[in-house]
Amino acid sequence: MIRKNVSDHSCSMIVHSSHKQASSEFFSQCMIDYLRYSYSHSIPKDIIHHMCMNYGVSVSYYKVCRAKESVTKLLKGDVDNSYALIPKFFSKLKEINPGSFTAYEIDANGHFKYCFMAIASSIEGWTYCRPNIAVDGTFLKLDDFELYMRWMESIYPSFKGYLMKVGFKRWSRTYSRKRRYQIMTTNICESLNSKLKIGRDLPVASLFEVIREFLQQWFYEKKSSIMFKECFEFLG
């Protein structure tokens, strides 16, 4: 006879490598703390290694992907429902960052089309930006470069003339006379891609929060560096 049911158990889970019927939901419970504090190590091969080292169990690539999807939804929110959170996120963004600009567009059926956001600090700093051309794919070799230039010229004839006037050496590594131009890289696209490597796996609302966080961190660090320099010069 069952006299008492205890729904919460304090005993640890025992996992054996022979448990081939263990579901992705079960593995997601094993992975939840690992992904919560080590999301940067969330690629499948690292999760498989984590399960093997900590639980002594071999997990298939398919189950890892299913479990990761389940944990991501639990920790970061549902991917589809995340689009409905964008207007609220934008409203809060403008509340705590006065001067920020946002735009959110839906179609006639209420489905998401596109959105845009610019933090106030970015808008203010735009006035002081130096003119710069950033073209993705500047790693191309000479033959590839000429091929793609001809292809772009066939679509937009005046485009090549404009870039030639600027000078290929100023933005293309194929023609560059130096490796650097006072900055780490002229390829802004790749710089942002490297910062968003982790955020790309998140639902869209969480991705916006990642972008907001690292942009404001950049602004804070830059401002602090300038203030420290000015203070040092004043005292020196």
C-alpha cells in the first residue's frame, strides 16, 4: 500500500551508459545547469563530452540537439513567442535609454516583417564617426576580387567607379599596402559576427538584449578610458 507520495526527490540521478532509452528530455535536465552557466560551450560536441565526463554516458548527436533546444527554450524563452516580446523590449529600452530610436513592422496578418533599434549613445556618437567603407569578403584573392567586381559592375555600373575613386587600397586587403589602418580590422561585419557568435543561437528578443549589453559595455569602457586619461593629464 502506498501511504505517502513525495514529488520532490533529493537523491542524485544515476545514469548508466547502457540507458539507451533515456529521452532527450531526461538529458536536458542533466544539461540545464551546464548550459545556464556555460552557454558559450554549448556546441553539441562539447555537450557530448560533458555528458561523458560527468555522467559516464554516451549521447547521440541527435539527442543532444533535441535536449539543447529544450533547455534553450526553458532558459532563454520560446523562439516563436520571442517575436511578440520585441515591442515590450523596445519600450523598456527607450525608457531606460532616453533618445534611443526603434521601429517595429508587421504585415496585414500581424506577422513580423522587420525591426530596427539604435541606442541613444550610438546615435550621439554617429556625429563623430569617420567616413569608412566596410565590404564583406575583402579576404578574396586578386582573381576572385576582379571577378566579383565585374559582377557588381554589371548590376550597378557606377559602383566600381565610386570605389575606384575611393581607392581599392583603402578597403581591400587584396590591394592593401599595409596590414592595418590604425584599427584592428576594417571588416566591421566580421567584428560584429564574432561578438554575436553566441547570441545567434538565442531567440530574437534575447539576441537584442545581447546586442544592447555589449554595445553599452563598449560605450562605458570607452568613456571610462577617456575620463581616466583626462584626469591623469589634469593631475600630471
